[in-house]
Amino acid sequence: DQQVKQNSPSLSVQEGRISILNCDYTNSMFDYFLWYKKYPAEGPTFLISISSIKDKNEDGRFTVFLNKSAKHLSLHIVPSQPGDSAVYFCAARGTTSGTYKYIFGTGTRLKVLA
Amino acid sequence: ETGVTQSPTHLIKTRGQQVTLRCSSQSGHNTVSWYQQALGQGPQFIFQYYREEENGRGNFPPRFSGLQFPNYSSELNVNALELDDSALYLCASSLVVGGNTEAFFGQGTRLTVV
């Protein structure tokens, strides 16, 4: 039962264009969403987050949009740079008996072409 | 650089053996979580420790166990290793004081069971 889904395993974008990575979730009780970036041989690096009470959060070239009614979030990177090439994971935070638990999607491999 | 360090970075074990993986949390963080990332998958939550006590567990059998020490460093122990335990094991630390907080990951330990 995959509660967080990233349906696109890979994405290629030209340098300078916009990259849009998508994520869907099933549990309406998730209260916090995060995007992580992972390079080979490294652990995931936190990128940007959004609370469930907001619909947009922006940090430089990165913007995350949350559509709670559709249970969908997306990460926009503009302009895309070759150094953005990595695997991107979206994660949702659930709370069970006071414990925070992050549930990850399977990742989208972004390739930014120079 | 997240301040979370894991050791060793790579490990090869034989089926049936036991393994201990280690994690040093980011300074000031009181919560550590462990994740298993199989090839092509997102990280899967194993368990979480808060102030030296297990504070939540995912769908992993009891042969996966852990410890958190007074300095908030942590260990993941896996007994009776199986071939399917081959994966990247990630440790993440966070400071849970309520509200929104992200988890910071180490670089991971790649375990191969042969």
C-alpha cells in the first residue's frame, strides 16, 4: 500500500527550463510534506517543505505547491541547472501516537541537459 | 553536510549473521529514525528513537532492533540476516519540539548480504 506515489520514475529537462516533479498521496491526515534530493552515494538532502495549512512555499529557484483537495503536491525548479540532476523524493509526515514518521515516494530521477 | 554521520559506509555480510550499523546525530537533535532503502525504492521507515526509547516502528520484524545513547547517537542491529536485507540503511536525526521540522539524513550504510 503506497501512501505516497511518484508516478514518473524519470524526467529530462533542458537547462534553463522549468522542471516539474509530481507527487500524490492518499492519507488526508498527513500534516507536512517535504522534498529531498539525493545524489549517488549520498544520503537524501532536505530541499524544501510545506505545511498542510499552506498551498505554496517558495525558496529561491524551488517552489512547492500543495493541492489538498486533489492530494497532490508538486515541486517546480526554475530555471533548471545541470547540478539539479539527481533523484528527488517527496515525503509526507504522519503522526501516530505522538510519533512523527516520514513516508517516502519511490523517487523521480531528474536529468537536466546542458 | 548535514552533521549526521554513519558508519561503516559499506558492509558485506553472510546470510544468518548479525550486523550493527552506527549513526551520530546532528548536534542538539534528540530524535533519530532509521530507514531502509532498497534498490529503486524510496526509504522505508524502520523505527524511531526519542530520548533513548523506541517511539514508533514500521513494518519490520523484531530481528531489526535499535538503541539510542545518552549523547543521542544510535545503533541499528539486524539479526539473522537475509538476502533481502541488502539495502542502503539511512539514519535521520531531527529535533522534535512540535511544529514543523525536517529530518537530516546521513550518507547511509550500504549493506550487502551474500
